[in-house]
Amino acid sequence: MSTSTSTPAKLAPKDNEVSSSNEISRRGFFTKLGILFNGLAATVLAVPIVGFLASSITRGRANGYLSWVPLGSVNEFPEGETRLATFQNPYVMPTDGKTVDTACWVRRVAGDQFQVFAVNCAHLGCPVRWFPQSGLFMCPCHGGAYYRDGSRASGPPERGLFEYPNKVENGLVTIQAGELPTPGAVAFLTGEKPPCVS
Amino acid sequence: MRLMIGKIGRWFDHRLQLAAPIREAVEHPVPRNTASWWYVFGSAALTVFLLQLVTGILLALIYVPSAGEAWNSLQALNHDIALGWFVRAMHGWGSNFMVAIVLIHMVQVFLFGAYKFPRELTWILGVFLLLMTLGMAFTGQVLRFDQDAYWGLGIGASIASRVPVLGPAIVKLMLGGPIIAGATLSRFFALHVFVIPGLLIGFVALHLLMVLKLGINEWPMPGRIVKRATYEAEYHALTKKDGAPFFPYAIWKDLFFAAFIILAVAACAFYFGPFGPTGKPDPTIIQTVPKPDYFFLWLYALLSLLPPSLETPALLIGPVVVILGLLLLPFLSGEGEKSWKRRPIAVLTVLLIAITLGTFTHLAGFTPWSPHMNAWSGDPVPDRFIHGTTALERQGVLVFQVKQCRNCHSLGEVGGQRGPTLDGVAVRLTQDQLIRQVIQGGGNMPAYGKNLSPAETTALVAFLETLHPAGQAPARDASRDVVAGDEKRPGGSQ
């Protein structure tokens, strides 16, 4: 222990002598330059690291997470009734498995007039269930309830169910989907929310 | 043989030079009265953490962190791989034990005033260790990729989305994309297996180093006041006068408790088995009632019971206030009494928090705020409520059953607890009030005006009017009698 520390201890006064002469020593200059050089390397490295981490946010703006997906033929949904439909999320990665399959509640009001609700409760996202007898959507988690038109009936949610924009094309009900709808105010700076939330 | 071992040992130590510092560390003097069973929780937390590292690495030999495969690999661990179920159970129970022991350790340290000068930083690192332990518990629950994990992530995303301005970006960063999918599981795997454990190891090392450098907190004596100017000299004198080497004087209790905890985890694992996985993480299966793991149940209850307007502020500001409070604690009361016998507010605070968390956890066990999703019309209205009723009232019974009133209201002690029990509703509400409540809703009840025909409402209210105890008359609107005139007044008036 003592032998190993003695060598730098002997050198130390020499270094002090050099630096105390109030001039930038060659050694000190190169140390500072070395630190600066590493700072540059860190900045160069930080750009791709931050870019990689933020890609889950920025990717949505570049290519668009949202697109129109078909739910099925208009005839599959009886008028005046609400049925569960499923669709595949438009943005798929190979490791996603079953998680890209998504459910939604389709209410055919009349003719080509539809309302398509996200299953995610507007409180904290649990899957709501439709009870045709009482005409209510009910959430199993914290007791939120919604009327048949998706508006808030009772419980902790602060708003009605999220509603996907929909249209009927070639006899198919299609919705604009692709993003998990979540409550919370729509952000102005950092990215929009999907239209089903607004 | 001993000579040989000694020789090899000296060869290594000549190069490593660790023997002296290790001896110094284990033989450092500690105050005699700290060799107490109250002082074993820190080392027990470390023991369980090491156990989690070992079982976690074993699980990683089989587990596949892919949204498409994770659930199947958990099934393989449970059923196909020899003792896979036991390793999973050890890891799951180890997690529960670790959270519990860390919390007990924290309460002990708080009540013994150990966070006071000069151990402020040890406490602060401990707060971060608690947060990381909870982080491990949550991310671990996600890796058990089942229905609870899937919808739990949805709840996490919904909470994160409420952050002002940055909410949507945080959600996508957390999920690794627009929805809960493969990238989500992969990043929670990275957090659970690399990021948080790496930080934990570093923080545990620092935490322990400080315990060694600053010395274990002495047994608090009422009246022995901590002062910045004199404490360190006093502590030094105490360990000199009344000290004993940690090894072998105090360590045996830590050793016994560590072994006991490992055996307790193993016993729970053997007896109760592994946790889940529950149903497949398929978002199209919505017949599920997601619930968090035990240590987050209180939060689940809190989120149901807070008024909607308070929820977002409570979710966003609450944790900040709690964490800041914990971090600032050693600076707000860094001196003074250490003994719990002279710190009634500290004791009451611990009791209040324990009772609050216990009550919320208890409530989350039977979720009185949730409608009974499966009550439907399967539960018949008991005979005694129908006996001697008119045709109209019986029609009301049918409406009552078919419209699923019992998802939220109990009758004859069967049904949901979301709304009040209806056994004696006629005593509480007059006919007019019943009609209004059914049609317009109010309080926590949805309006059924659009869902019931006038005839159905009349029948339903006629039935509800019969729901009063035998000797007690239903509630009546006194003004009605005046207007109607010909109706007989109830009770004493003739």
C-alpha cells in the first residue's frame, strides 16, 4: 500500500511548481483540451442517443400513427344496437403479438350514422363493458358509467368515452385509429392527441 | 492444509490488499445496545435484494421479453421447466417481502431518529432506494405480461397523460410507441433488468458505505439531544466507552434474521406458488377486472374515492409533495430528540399513514365502488320482497331485475355496493323522489329516463315503494296531503 502511493506523492510537488508559475503549462493545456475533446465526443454521441429515445414520440409525427381501418360490413351492426368490434392497429412491429388487436364499441345509431367508442375508460383506461339492458357502459375498475351515446353518466371519469372518427366506405365501417386514447389535456407543444380524444 | 490456505490467501492479498479494509469494516465498533433485533431490517432488505438478483437471473434464462412470447414463456416456466414454478414463486414472493422489509426498515429508522445529523444523506439515499424498490415492483408486474399487466400499463399511461403540456409525449416515451405493444414490454424489461438494478446496486453500496463510515445509529435515549456541534464527539465517546466490534458481537442477529427471511420467502413460494400469469394479454378480451399487485392496491382505492376534480392534482402533485417531504425531513428536523418516546407527532404520523394505507388496501380487496359486472339478472329477487304484491309491483320487480339495478344496488344483501342498499328505500325517499331519482339520476346514479318507458318507471317505483320494514310506513310528502285533501294522513292525526 505505502509503496504504491509514494511515487505520485514524490511527483506532486513538481506539478505544483509548474502550475504555480501562473502560466498555462503544456500539461494543463492538454488536459483541458482533452476534456473539451471528450465534451465534443459526448455531444456527438448525445444526438443519436436522444434521437433514438425520442423516436417513439417523433415517429408519430413523421409517418403518422393514425390511419383509417375497417371494422366490418355495415350489415354486421344492427340498427339501434351496440356491438363489440375488433381491428388491428395500423402500426405493427414483429414482436407485438396479440397486443395490436384492439377492441372498440360500435353503435349504429341509424342508417350510415355510427358512433365508435374506444373500450378504454376515460378515467384511467380500463376496458368498459356495454350492458344493453340498462343501456350503460360500465367500467370494472373504479366504477365509471356512460350512457349509450358515450356521454358520462356517473363515477370518476371527467368526460365521456373517447370516440373514434368514423365513416362508411364501400359498405364498410371504418375508423381513424392507431393510438391509445388517454385522458389529460391535449398538449400544444409536444405533439397532438388522436382525434378520438378531442 | 491450513498453512497452504494461508499462503494462497497471502498471495492474493498481496495483490488485492483488501484484507485490512474488510477486517476494519466488519470489526468496526458499534454501540452495544444496537446489537438489537430492531436493527436487522437493513441487512434483511439487502439479503432479499441479493435473492432477487439470483432468482431474477434464473428467470431470465427462460423468459422471453417479447409481447408475443412472454406469456407463453411464463406458462413454460410454470408447467414445463423443472422447478420453474418455484423460481417464479421465489421471485414474486421475494418482491413482496422486499417492499415490506424496506418499508419496515424505513419506519424503524424514522422512529429511532436515525435520519438526523450526520446521517441525512444516508436517509436521502434510502428514500431513492425505496422509490427504486417500488419501481422494481411495478416494472416486475409488467414483465408478468398478462391481462393485469396490459391494463395496468393502460392505467399508468392514463396517469402519465395528465401531466400538463408534456403528457402525450411522456405516454409515447413510456409505451415506446402509440399503443401498448412489443416495444412497451421491451423497455420495461430494460428498466427492470438493467437500469433500475444497476442504480440499486450503486445506491445500496453508497448507503452501506455511509453506515460504515458514520457508524450505526445508537439506541435512542429520551433526553439525549442531537446537536451538530457535539454529536460526533459524543458518538465517538459512546462507541469507545460502550462499543463492541460489529463482528462477532452484533452480526449474529443479522445472520439469523437473514436466514429466517430466506426460509420465509421459500416457504411462501412453496406453499402459495407463483403469481399468475392471469389471462392472455389480448386487448380484445375485455371481460377482465384488472387489479394491481398488493402494494399498489391502496392507490387503486384512492383513485376510486377521490372526487374527480381533485384527482389530477392529487396524482401529479401528491407524489412530488410526498417525495420532497421525505427528502427534506432530515433538514427540517436534523437535530433534537431521537427517541420515539419524546416524539409523539412522529409516532402519530406513522400510525396515521399505516391506518390510511391499511384501510385503502382493505377497501381495494372488495371494491365497493365498482358495479357488480356479473350480477345482471342472475340473482333473483328474494321471495319475501314479492310476497303479497300487486300485479303492477311484480311488473316492477321484473324491471328491477332486467334493468340490472342490482349491479349497483343490493337487495336482500345480494348485489353491488356502488349505490345504497334498497332494502328500506321507501322509508328514505317519497314516491316523487323515487321517480325523480330513477329518471334523472343524481349523486352517483345515472339517469334512466331514456332507458325506461313511463310504464316501466311507474311499475319500478311501485315496487320500490313496497321496500320498507313491516312496522314502518313509507316516506310521504306531507304537502301532498294538503293538496289532495281526501287522502288520509298517516300516524296520529285523525
